[in-house]
Amino acid sequence: MNEIKENCGLAGIYGHNRAAEILYLCLFSLQHRGQESCGVLVSDGENEFSHRGMGLVSEVFSAEHLRTLKGHYGIGHVRYSTTGSSNIRNVQPFFIQYMGKTFGMAHNGNLTNSYRLKNSLERRGAIFQTTMDSELIIHLMVMSRGKTFRERLLHTLPQLRGAFSLVLFNGSEIIGVRDKFGFRPLVLGKLDGCPILASETCAFDLIGAEYVREVKPGEMVILNENGVESITWGESKRRAHCIFELIYFARPDSYVFGASVYNTRKKLGERLADEFPFTGEVVLPVPDSGNFAALGFAHKKKLPFEIGVIRNHYIGRTFIQPSQKTRDFTVRVKLNPVRSVIEGRDIIVIEDSIVRGTTCRNRVESLRKAGARKIFMGISCPPIISPCYYGIDFPSKTELIAVNKSVPEIRKFLGLDGLYYLSYEGMLSSMPIAPENFCTACFSERYPEKPDTHCGKYLLEKCCDSQDS
């Protein structure tokens, strides 16, 4: 499913003499969370060094860049913009010079009270350099009455609403923070005795780090020469982990919210098989996000699991599309059907979700051209009926196909012989932790924390993006 774009990925480490290299590798592992831009900020205790740019981690960083990034502690970030436009000004980590010191920050999530905060800060004289809601946090800290970095941060955090997992950088330590609901993941590990933070455990696997635990919702962890210190800055009676992390965002080899992503997606497929009303001869995933739900579905249905669509893994940001005008050219560049698997058969295609439906429609057409006799589709989550204000790039409500069309109408629009979405109850029963611990607003319209009227990705674009050329 390529219609949803990732949010952001974070990394931070303290006390390692190869900090920049370690951060680079972590960001490489977290590339699925953001493919628009990336950056690293490190320090040797006296000087700070940074490199940032637009593009993939492998495109932005070279061996020479890493050699110049000298230091034993730092933070890193991969980004897809959910607030603020896509340009070099908005590349993170975001950092400033203030009273002779460098403060830096990387943010995953969306603030839901950014409109109100921005207006208040501008009345107090703040001048904004980016269109990111993340910059608001730095301004609040600078204007805080606290004397130390830690005091300023503790004064700032209760003023924030919405989703924020943060890694912060100051002159002597790295700090990790999660919002009190725990919308976005953040995990703590250890490498060669040095504490390390990342958005997902897959980053630890690549570098050989030991997973220690999740950073708790409402917790601040301080990484410095004394090890790891923990402070509870905020508390909530409920959790609101983003359920879409387990359905789509997180890498399948990660543990997120303490659970295996792979096992969860497989269970979603098994439950979908229990509910699915159509019969077919073979099960095909839409790679890569549908692979594991399709595997669970096929096992439960006792049907052959085939790779009937091949993904091209070598498409970079600089791919040049020729002047060819065929409607499904872009789809075929990324995903190409295997005719020998599809031709003359009734196929069941498993997708993780449908947002607008236009990409899915082109894929179905390509399967028809490959000779499929009948095409049934199973979706391993319920219909998406609400926008997300917490860091997922779901479009406005009017752009969501499930808002504008019934399931039979969607089936007809996509050109399918049958379409079935996993039930809301089926989704929750497949989750590895209690359902009340998840945010399911995109499926239920029940938001854990009521957003401001001006909220989400549209907010700062209205306020600020007129500055962008």
C-alpha cells in the first residue's frame, strides 16, 4: 500500500566514539519511516558537527561526511513531512545557537495545539525559520523561566498537545521524551555499554545493540556520562498507541509497543481469513506491506501463497519518467504482475489498507491485463474514515474513499469481483495488547485528545507556508 506516507524516525546515542557512524546505520534501518530528508548532529563535548540534506540516507551521507562528523554523542532523524512543506529549511535535526550553546531536537509526531502556540509565541516576539510544528518546542524552551536545559524542557512539555516522541541534544547529554499517551514508539537500548535511543528495535539489530525497554509514555530519559536517568514528566489514565504502526508503518522485524510487528500482521491476516466471504484459488500479497497478512490469510484458508506481484526495489528519488502516457505506467514501474501465477485463476489479493483508492485501482487493472479470471481483495484493517492529527499523512476527510463511497461502490470503482475489509472488532482482537491502549481514530473518529480547530498538517501550511518559494 503506497498511498500512506511514513512519518519520521529518530535515533540518539551517548558516549560512543563512533557516534555518527552508529546514527547513520540507525537511520538507514529506519528509512521506511521517512524518505524525504535526513540529518545527524553530533558533538565531541566542545564542538558540534552536523550534516543534513534532502533524499535517502544513502544519498545524503558519504564516507567523507561521516569522517567529518566527530563526536561521542548525537541525534539523527529521517523525515517525511506531515506538517510543514518539503524543503531544506525543514530538514531535521533542528538546532539553534542560544546563549553560546547549541540546542538540537528531532521530532516524530504532530502537535495538535500548534496553531494556538504559534500565535502566542509570535505575539511574544518569536520569529520562525521553518514551517515545522517541531520548531515551536524550541521557542517554548527558550522563553521558559527554567534555568537549566532540563528545567526548560520540563516546563515546556506540559504545554504540548498531541503526539511527540523526541530526541534532544544539549551541551552535555541526550534526552529522549514520549508524550503521555505514547502515540509514537521510542525504545532504549545499549551498545558497547553506551545508551542508545531509536524509534524501532530494527535499528538496534543492524548495529548489534541490546534492546533494554520502551521509553514509557510521559517519560523523559536522560543519557549522559552517568548512564540513564528517568523522570516522569506527565501522566495519563489511558494509552493511545497508534494502531497503524502495527498494521503498516513499523518494519516487520521490529518490536513496537512491546509486540512483534510480524506476528501481529500475520494474526490480522488469519482473522481476515475467518471473516472473508469469497473463495479463490491462490493468495497474493501486495508487496511489501501486505506480505505478512497474506501469509496468515493463506495459512488459515489452506490456500497456496504466491508472489504474484514483483516489486522493483531500485527506484530512487531521481527516477525519470519518460513521456509515455499510459495510465498505469507509474504502477508498473513499482509493481509488475507475474502472468504465470495469475493467468486464468481466481485470485485473492491482500492489501493492508486503502486510502484514496486510485493506486489500488490501477493495480487491479494491471492484474486483469495479466489474465486474472476473478479478483477478490481482502483489506487487513477496517475502512479509514477519519484524518489523523497525530503524525500520519492521511488526507482530509473528503479525500478518503471510504467516506465518499460504500463498500459496494468502492468494489465497483476498483474493478473487483469482491471486496472485504477486516471488521473493527476483528482488528482489535488481533492486537497483542489490550484494545483500550490504542488510538483507532482513523477507523472510529474517536480521538484520544480533542484536536484544536486548526490542526494537523494543514495548520502550519496555512500559517507559514506562504513564506516558501
